[in-house]
Amino acid sequence: MIGKNVVIASMMAGLCVLGQTGLAQSDEDAGELPPVMIISQAPQTDSRSVTLLSGDTITLGGIQEVRDIQTVLPNFTVFDANNTRMPKFSVRGLRENSFGIGQSAVGMYVDGVPYADVMTRGLSLYDIDHIEFLRGPQGTQFGASAAPGGIISVRTRQPGAEWGGSAGLGYGEHSTQEYRLNASGPLNEQIGLSLSGLYNDRDGFVTNLPTGQEIDGRKTLAGRLQLVLTPSEPWTIRLTVSSESHDDGFTPTYSPLTDAGPHKVNRDVPGYVDTEVNTYALSADFSGENLSFSSVTAFRNWEQDLQQDFDFTAMPQPIAEIGFIPVIGVSQPDVEQVSQEIRLGSGDATESYQWTLGAYYADREMDNVS
């Protein structure tokens, strides 16, 4: 079992450390091992590699967006495709298409909700409990994506038995300001509530030479509400509503023929990238002695309004029968997805064998004006 192996290894390491240091110092001076995080008791029946990032690792590592995960995951790279809200993944030589089409190299889940496409994964990460990265095909574990590179599973913090909360304030270069707030606790013995929010504002550092303005400032506003109902001990029902709004300034492009440098560009149309994301999810989990059941129903809406200078210059271009006008590129994709995933499995993790049966359905529509 994965969890048991970790615990045993930690205990053995602890005994070795104490055995070596006990001769030189007292028990009061002996160092303490870091806590071990156990997230599953399922036995490892298939060959896979799992990397676990705890909430503390995420916070201390400055992981604020999906793209930041690459700083702590080996053999995993995130690169931009036209704008920062469409990150593409590359893992162990499997690289996604830069134009937002084709199969995902890496699948992604947030609290059981699938982000199966390669367009809508540019999310903010806040109030996170842990992140798992499961390398290799995971079709037996997740129905929405059998991506060859693996699965990123993000789990947010859930309400506890007592009320608690935290607030965070950050300030950095380019007048970066970040505010984080969360509070959670029980409304009664059966209902828990969690509220969390994020606001981030940063000035730009790319100057548009014709106007002298910094055109790549960013602003993010995000919030999440969760209601957790436990009508009886085997059952957990969760309702999640989340929303994000991103203003990312101009599309990050650079032309060595017309620009003075990566941070000094020439544009007659600075452009902008505005993104709105809304997610509604209802999940139900049952954990019995002989049977486990999980259902996740979700609706997601992702909209983006993008405008950019298509000739990468500050000079209007001649258009026949029209005259000299700026060459502008416009893209307004609107993605809506309804998904339903159901999993049945054996309930007792101590059995010599386990089974899983699942079904997945999704209806995805995309409209784009360009």
C-alpha cells in the first residue's frame, strides 16, 4: 500500500536518526521528523509514479497558478500558447499542440471536476489542500482523461470540525499586490461551509514605445464557496461554486525585426486578454465496508476576449479600397461543458484484490468569433 509504505519508511528513518543522536543529546534536543501526509489507503496494483505536493509546499513555494507547478515537478514543463490563460504541458517528451487542438498530454482535475481540454486550464491556485501528479496513463483511475503523460489532481481545503481561517498579504516588484482570505467551519453537525478569495494586481514591465505606456499589467479576482453535507457517516455531499476573472493586458509577443527588445515593443494596437471562468459542481461520495461510490456533476463556462496587433508594428498597413488601418487580430472563444462521472468500487482496502467500475459523459460546446 502506498500510504503504509510511506509511514513505515518514515518510522524507520526516525529510528535511525534517534539511534544516532541519542548518544550525543537528550530527548528534548532531538529533532522532529516532518509530518507524513496520507491521502489514500488503496493498494498499488498498477505501475505508476506519484508526486504529492502538500498545502505548505504550495504556499512556501510561491505556487499561485497552474503554470507554477513546473517549479516543483521533475520532467514537467509549462509553456504559453498565444496567452497566459492557455498553458500547454510537456512531460517526459510528450508535448501538447501550441494551437489548442489535439489530445492533452496531461489531464487535470480540480476536486474531481475534469479539465480535459487544452484551452481552459490557466487557473489560479488558492486555498489548496494538496496536489497529486500521477505519471503515466490513468484511465483506470479517472474516466475523463486517459492522457498518456499523467494526471494533475488538485484538492482544495474542506471545512473542518471547528471554525478557522487565514489571511495573506503580499507585495513585490512592479507594484505587485496580492490578498488572500479564507474561512471555514461547521454551520451545524451536518453542514460545513468554506469561503475563500484571491485578489492580485501587478503593474506591467513591457513598454509600448509609441505611447510610453506599460501594456502588460495583470489583475485577477477569484472566489470559491463550498457547502459540505454529511447526512450520515458513510455519505459526503459537496456543492462548489467558483468564479475567476483575469485581465492580463496585451498578448505577450515579441518581434526582433520591429521591437527594441523583449520589454520594449512597437504596437499601434496594444491589445488585451480578458478571461472569465465559472464552475458549478455537485459531488456525492459513499464509503462503505463493501462498496464505495462517487459521483461528480459539473458545469463549466470559460470565456475569453482577446485582441492583438497582428503585424507587430506601430505602422498602419495599406488595405485595398480601405486605406491605411491597423491590422488587428480578434479571438472570442466561449466554451461550455457539462460532465458527469460515476465510479463504483470495492470498499475494503484490506482485501487482496479491488475492483473499479466507472462511467463518464461530457457535452462540450465551443463558439469562437475571430
